[in-house]
Amino acid sequence: MQLYDSFGPNPRAMRMYLAEKGLKIPTKEIDLLKAENRKPPYTDRNPGGQLPALELDNGKCIGETVAIWEYLEEKHPTPALIGSNAEERAEARQWQRRIEQNITENLYNGFRFAEGLPLFKDRVPCEPDAAPGLKRITQARLKWLDGLIAGRDFIVPNRFTISDIILFCALDFAAGVGQTIDPANANVTAWFKRVGARPSAASSLHPASAQLKMRG
């Protein structure tokens, strides 16, 4: 197998997942800032152009972060970051979808359509007028989540899962591009510090993060 890696919150989430699992996969760096992921030969393997991607030994390529995690979870079930039985897996996937649909997709598009517009305008469809509204939705849904996780250590009750990885990497990136956590969201703030203290949070940062002044 070979992992296609780069700077960015989603590649960082991949690295954080691997660190939590104790897995090492040979990697090839793709320059996201130079849009190497949006043209051949990379798009010959992964036509979606996303990063990260996992190329299997048979040449097939998995190009969605959560799909890669699902594959690796079946191959390496412990420690379980999705779930160790059907009920746990369903619960983790439920929260993963809630986090992505309500928070991270709005957060990322708010960045792409505003601060990230010079980088993304020629790569993906962008709607600059939508950016302020997307950022407001992100903050509203973080407030919603704050109430839901009261009394919990993690997003899914009693266990660390892919939902924690997804949201932590998104919020850590967002803090450097003008989308910080409202201090009034005390539960989310405490959760963020708790996850940020895990060794995988520091080890997953890309070496270019300091130079770029963004955490990815």
C-alpha cells in the first residue's frame, strides 16, 4: 500500500488516525499548494482529486478519508476508532455524519470561499457571497454541539472515535484562518484541549505548518 499525503486538515486527520492505530504506511507527498492533486498523474489514480488517498497493492485507489478508515478498520480492528460491534459502528458513523454535515463542511467552504479563495477559485466551484453565512452556520452548530456533549470526554459517549479526529483537525486548522471557537462554548473548548493533549495531535502536524502559519 501507499498513502498519498500532503499539508491540510484532512491529510492531518489521516495521520492522526494512523498514529492512534499505531500503523505505518509508506507515503508519497503531493504538493497541495501547487495543485498537484488536481492534475495527472495524481488524478489518473484518484479522479476526485482529494487528499489523502490510499493506493492498494492491487493498484486500486481509495480517495475518501472516511472510506480509507473503514478499510483500515476492517484490516486492523484494534484499537477500534469506529467500533468493535455493529451498534458501536452505527453510533460512530451517526456522529461522524453529524459533525461533517453540520460543522466541518460549512467550516471548510467558509474558508475556501473567503480566505482560501485565491487558492481554490480555479480548482473547485466557489461562491464568495456564501462565505459569511457558512461561517455563521458553523458557529451555530458548534453551539448546538456544545450542549450535546456536556458531561462527555468525547463526541461519542465514553470512547474516542473518528468523529473526534475529524472535528479536532478541522477546528485546529480553522483557528488559524479566522474561525475560532467561541469561548462561551465551554464544553467544546474543554473537549478541544483534551483531544489536543493526545500525542497523535502533535505528531500528526505537517512539517510545513509552521512555515505556512496554518495547522494542517
